[in-house]
Amino acid sequence: MTSQAPAAAPRSWVLMFVAVCLVAANMRMTITGVGPLLDDIAADRGVSSAALGALASVPLVVWGLTSPLVHGLGARLGVSRAVTISLVTLALGTLWRSTPGSPVNLWAGTALIGASLAVGNVLLPAVIKRDFGNRVPLVMGVYTAMLGGIGAVGAGIVVPIAHLDTGSGALGAWGVGTELGWRIALLCTALAVPPAILVWVIASAPRRRGEPVATAAFARDATDAIDATPRPAAAPARGSAGRRIWRDPLAWLVALYMGTQSGAFYMISTWLSPIGISHGRTPLVAGIDTMLYQVIGVAGSLLLPVLFRGRLRRWIPALIPVCVAIAASGIVLLPAGMPVWIGLGGLASGASLSTAITLMAVRARDHEGASALSGMAQSIGYTLAAIGPFAFGALHDVSGTWTVPLVLVLVALGAQFAAGLAVGKERYVLED
């Protein structure tokens, strides 16, 4: 028998949607703000900016190491409670990172931030799978747009905040003189965490009481959306999905798709500015290029739900890396058309991330499978993301050109294309 939706259900899913957006808003800002402040941090700590360059990679490395563990954490604590705890530890990690004193605070706080964000990275796709039914592609598009858009905001606001004239040294204990400084600027990247915790706790309360959050009312009139026809869910294998997922061929294909798109994105976004400067663009213009590449990606994320439907959804995962490859080749080989390549590459990269995260939900029968798949795919994905920019730079140093490292990007995108052809088919992990 099908249970009827309670009267308050529409308000419940709207509140959960707002909660997901608020959590997403906090999942990049605390780390994207580090890069623009490296010079300030280096000057304050008495080390070179190059020596601190690894600081920006710490969250990626931590994501790769901890993502496989998150599914088990969600199974033990419950998904909603695990996300709540991760938001609290995110706030604590941000505070720890900015605490004056030992240099360990900066690195350990950043690592705790990375571990906290890994929980959201893995479990939010599972929450969306669980609570938004036939609107998964739409909510995933908004979710990934929030990741990219608010992340870009974080990178843009920290420098003005750090150099804001205070007129006094009243906050001297935090290293603040006549300017607010990098510590306060990085603290400000977590200002949205408390409201996110509040809304998340309220929105997830029905789920913690065992009541449904999303309802049939949310899924009505969705015949054009993915998975519109109800299917019987496979019997859950609780406690074993996290292990079985590593033996599932389809899961490895989704992980390959996530890994190659992550590696390609971070290689391009990390080295876009140096490539532009080498072709005669000023540092200011090259920096704007990098910002635009990521901001335009927000539009790509929002565009995906429009494309990921009907027959086209079968081919979208494979078509997107082709567009990224064209843009990457143009950036290196035809730099005169840089605005065109940034526009095409930004749109395709945003859609690529949104597709990868959407696949973690739609290639699983239930939220437990989505959680296991998300943990595996993101572990592999962010490990490659951490390695990619270093490998790109090493190839440039050895060859003295941008053409050789471009080949590495194209190889990654070729693998993403091949994986995209396979994961576009309607099938599910953990079916055997």
C-alpha cells in the first residue's frame, strides 16, 4: 500500500531544499579563500608562498583519504546526524585554522576542515537521492552551482576583508593591527555555517523521527524527469554496501568519470592564469580569466538539468568531455580566442561536475547505494584532483612548453569520454 503524503509535506521538502543549498554554500568557501591569501599568510608566518602552496592541496588529499570512510559513518550515525556533526566540526576547524600561536594550527585546522567537508561531499548526493525523488538532476544542478558559485565568492571576498582598515589594533591577540588580516578574513568564510546548522537540524528532524521528508507531491507531474517510472528497489545489504561497491564494475566506471573530470578541471583552473600570462595577458587579466572560468561553470551546472532528460541524457556524459577538450586545446594552441575557450570550457566544466555528482545518485537504487558510490567515486576523484596539477606543472617544467602537459589533460578527458559512454546506460550499482 502506498502511504499518503502528510499535509505539511510540501513545506518539508522546500525546507530540505533550502537546507541542502545552505550546506552546499559552506562546502567550498572555507577552502577557496586560502589561495588568494597565500602571500599574506606567508609574510605573517615568515615563509615563502611556494612553501605554503601545499596548503591549498591539503583538503583534496584529506578528501581522497577519508571519503571511503564516510559511508560507514553515515550508516552508524544516520545521514542527517552525520551531516550535522560535520557542520559543527567545520566551524571548529575554521576557528582552529585562524587561531594564533603554533604553525600547527594552520595545517591541522585545514585538515579538519577537509575531513568535515568530505562528509558533506559524500552524503549530500545520498540525501538528494533519498529526499528528492524524480527531481534529482534539478537539485543536483542547483547543488553543484552553489558549490562553484559560492566558492568563487569566497575567493573574491577574502582579500578585501583582510586589508580592511580597522583604524586600531583592538584585535591584537588575533594578529590584527590596522588591517583585519588573513586570520579574520578566513574566519569570515564560515559565517554561513551557523544558519546552515540551524536550518539543517530543523529540516532533517522528520527524517530523524523516521518520517518521510520528501513526498509524492514533490514528484508529481515529473514524467519528463529521469527515473520517472517507479521501480522496485533492490533489497538493501546494510553494512556491506561500502565494501561491495569496490567490486562493482559500474561503480568503477562512475569513479573513473569523477576522477578524470576532477583531474582535468583542477589542471585547467590551476594553470589557466600562468598559461595566459605566458601568451602575453597581464596578471590581472589572467586572474580574471580564472575567475570567469569558474563563475561560468555555475551556469553549466544549472544548464545540466535541462539537458539531462529524455534520450539526450544517454549521451550527455560523453559529450561534455569533448567540449572541455576543445576548450583546453584552444587555450593552449589558439590563445587569441581565449574568451571563447573560457566560455566553452567553463560551461562544460560546470556541467561535467554536475553530471558526475548526479551519476552518483541516479546509478544507485537507494540512498545507501548512493552513499557508498559517492564515497568511492569521490575518494578516487579527489586523489586524482590533488595529483593532476602537480603532474601538469612537472611536465611543463621538463618540456618547457604547454603542449606536453596539454596531452595529459586530453588523455584524462579521453578516459572520461570512454567512461561517459558506459555510464550513460540505464543501470545500477550493487545489482548482482
